[in-house]
Amino acid sequence: MDPLTHALITCVLIGRDKASLVAGVGPDLPFWAVYYPRVRRSGGVRHVLLTGEWPQPPPGLKLAYDATHSLALVGVAAILARLLTGRVPRSLLAWALHILVDVPTHGRAWSPRIFWPLSDYAFRGLSWVEVATPTLVRLLRCRGR
């Protein structure tokens, strides 16, 4: 899901404070800041649009994605926050909400591994990218005829 949608969902369900908004979009920041610019710089956007195939991310990015999309890590952070401050910050709720929204809206490579690092099990949802990219490819091929 895109950062704007995550921000809107966070505003509606958690709140508009800066910490919650950052936590609501934060899990995707490494991906948006590294992967898309890398694909664009390598000239891969044309390839993606023509074939529907996305290049593999660098290993470190996949690790960062798995860590930021783990409910297990959010749970540990919530327990520590509760023990140290007596409360769970709204920002941790926003982070958890981000992950829960991603579960049904991410497919194949980017399915959240919500129990990471305890398990690599991933829920496979229906990714808007997996629907939109083949549709764009078909439209571009039809136009070229």
C-alpha cells in the first residue's frame, strides 16, 4: 500500500500526532526510499511495464522490510514500553495497524512475515501492484499493435 493511504488510515483510526503518522508510514520508508529509485536508475521501469516482472531487491532491504513488518517485533516493543513507561504509545499501535493493513494487500515477494524472526511464514494477500502491472502491460501491448 502507498504511504498516503497508510497516513490516511492512521489519521482516521489512531490519530494525527506526528509520532503516530511517522509510525504509520515508517515501515515502508526503506522500501520507498531505496527500491523504487533503484529500479528507476537502472532503467527497469520500462522492463516492469513491458513484462510485469519486478527485479529482486537487495538482501539488506528485504531484511529491513521483514523487520519493520513484524508484529512479533511490535509486540516486543510494546511490552518494553509498557514495562518502562507504564503505557503503550499510540505510535506502536499505528505501526501494528500498518502491518495489519498490509497483510491482505500484499502478494508474493512483499507479503508481511508477521512472526519474523520467529518464523518466515507469510500471508499472501492480493497486491494492487500484481493486479495493476499486468493490466498496464496488456494495455500497452494493445496500443502498440
